[in-house]
Amino acid sequence: MKNKQEILDVLQNHFGFEDFRPGQEETINALLEGKDTLSILPTGAGKSLLYQLPAYLLSGTILIVSPLISLMQDQVDRLHRQGEKRVIMLSGQLVGKERASVLRNLKSFKFIFTSPEMLDNQQVLTALKKNKIALMVIDEAHCISQWGPDFRPEYLLLKEVRQQLGSPTTLLLTATATPRIRQDILKKMGMATAYQVIKSVDRPNIFLAVKSIATQKEKDGELLKLVQKFTGPGIIYFASRKLASQMAEWLENQTDLNVAAYHAGVAPIERFRIQNQFMNNELQVICATSAFGMGIDKNDIRYVIHYHLPSNLENYLQEIGRAGRDGKQSLAVLLYANGDEMIQRQLTSVDVPPVTVLEQIKNGKLSASVLGEQASLFEFYLEHSFTPQQIITMFERRKIQTEKELQEMVAYIKENGCKREYLLTYFGEQFDGSNEFCCDYELSDWTTKLILPVSQPLSENNKVGWEDRLKALLNITES
């Protein structure tokens, strides 16, 4: 066990902080004592420090499992900026001789970032087993519960991967998880006795509002009014890539704001440029799909608007939590038109084949290609020893749970009382009061009375050009 002064020295010398934020010290102490830990801290609470600091007090490698390449890139970039060069990201972009060289030399890296899919690669797993994993980190750990059956099924293998790596001390990190999801995460990881650090999901500086709207045209008009009044920086979330791009163009034409679309359909180098411009306040508004924002360390996002409703309250809280990390007044608005929930049902629906078809595929009598776009999903389960009936049962349960979560999201929208109280109750917390800028229940005329701070563009001296940031990410130095 490290003494407190050693820990504080690392905090100051490596990270430049004098004190810990709530939940950080408790989590770090538990990990240094070798305790598997589930840490639930609100968005913006400094979760990356929870594994970065112990790295300098533990011998061995820190393995971080993360859901998105953009999230991993951001963390790699940040570590490089802190002067840490012993960082690598194992992804599908690493191929051929380069991948072989990296896997041979994993011992030279202190931080290894990867995805669940890469850990299902036997070559990668074999290379990792030759190294001492001092700490295994599952970032965005709620994905273990929310994903799996119909999306990113490799999350279901993390328990087995952890065991193959010798069951290293493990940190499960997320910003939102109900008591049910906490239990599900720990059950799926085989970590029933893990130490838990749970802090409130509440972000009192974020005003909560819902606007129910009759038509699509009215929704567009309401969105235009909001971005003109609250000038940002802001994020608008869409369920559709196409609509995100169309609305970004429309808003830029209708206003004097700089607006861009950000989603998987935008070229990676362009996404990187957009992200950097947003960080530097050169862009005021981002029209995005849900991937944007994970790992984005921008403190002065003033509002998050949802043009489409998310699939559940966990995702909603994750996404609105990207606003107001500086503690200043911020805003979360959900625009809802009757029937919007059908969009989520379409996005999450999976055509599950009959058990007889799965049996024929399993026995080699039928090609999985008959399943069309879903072929690889069901092949995954058959290749990992799931029986056809187990697959059917799993998807049926998932469908019921997904619909239940969607109904809870709709219930929040239609809540006639305090929305903050509703959210906190859902996450197993008690609401201890209110304030003038809580939600639209307490302040119905919020569009005229709510005032958000104005964020200024960075000075030229403080800007980091996207080309320089890309070089830092790739660990390129000038010759």
C-alpha cells in the first residue's frame, strides 16, 4: 500500500493538481490495495485520472478497454501532451508488420488502449498474456450491460478475457448506472464482491427541459430559436447521420453561427479537424450522432439539445453530462414530437431468425449469408458455443428490456413534476431540494429567464492547430 504523500506527489508532479475531486482518492486507494472496483462518477469528474495516477505507482502495464476509437485517440493524445510516450492503441488500423512489431514489444508500453473486438483476436490476447497487467480498466462500463446481444457482442467475452489475463485488479468506470445495471455489470464480469464508489449522477448546474412539439417543421423552428438565443458552444444530437448533416448545413445558412456535422459518415481526418475547431471555440455548434462527446474534455459546452430522443435514460444522462463541466449554468433540452419513439424502435430492432434456421447454420447445412446484414452477429454467437435456443432467448429478453427502457424515457418526457427528481429516483437517489434553475417544472418561462455564460474564442497563443494535435497524437516529432 502506498502512503498518502506518495500519491499526492504523483498527483502534483504528473498531473499538476493539489487535491482530488470527489470519488477519485477513494477509488485510487482501493485499486492500490488490489481491490477490484466499480466507480460511478458523474461526467466531467476526472475518471481518466483513476487509472493514469496508479500507473506511476504500480509495476506493469495498464490495459484500458474502450468502446470507441475516437475515445481512445483522445486519451492517447492527452497522455502524449502530459509527456507520456509509452502509450499505444491496438485497433484495426494497426496491421501487418507494424502490428506484429507492436505486439512483440508490448512490454515497452505503460498504457495499452484497445477495444473488446481486439481482445477477441487470439494473436493480440496471446501477446498481452506475456505481459504483467497491473490494472485492467473497462471504460464506459455500462456498455457491458447495455450492449452485447444485438450490438458489440464482444462485450460479453470480457469476463473470460480477464480470466485469461490472470484476473488482474480491475477498474470498471462509468458515469451512469442504475442499481440494476450495477448488479448486471458485476455479474457479467464475475466480480460480485467488487468495491464500489458511487457518487451522485446529479449535475445541478444543468437546467433540464423538454419541449413537446406537434410537427417536424415546428421542431426545426424551435431548434433554430434555441441556437440563436443560446449561442453555445453546444451539441445537438440526432439519431440519423443524414439528418445531422442536413441540419448542420441548414443552421449555418439560417444563422451567423459556425456549425458542423460530426458522425461516422464524416471522413476521420475531417472529424479530427472539426473536433479541434470545437475545442478551440472556432465552431459554436456540432450536429452529431451519439458517438460525439465521449472523452471530449471541453469544459464550457453550454447546452446539449436532443433533436431525437435517446433509447434510454442512461444514454440521455451521459450525453447531457457533456454540458457545463466548468460548473457554470448550462442547459439540456429534449425536443419531442409524438411518435418519435418509433425511430428508436427501428434503430434497435433485430430480425431474429427461427431456431431451425440457426440450427441448420450451426450444422453447416445452411450458409449464414441467408441472414443478410445480421449474418456476422449470429455467426459470432454460434462460433462462441451459444446454442440456437440460447441465442433466441437472449434476444427476446433484450427486446423486452429495450422496450422497457424506452418507455421510461418517454415517461420522463411526459413527467408533469420535477424532472430532476424523476431522474434521480430512476438512478436510485433521493432528491434533496430544488432551485430556481432546476427544470422547466419550476421555471416554465426558462427560455426568457435562463441566462447562459458566453464562451469566448481562444486567443491565438492558446490555440493548438489540428495538424499539431494530430502530430502529438501520432507521437511525431520534427526532425
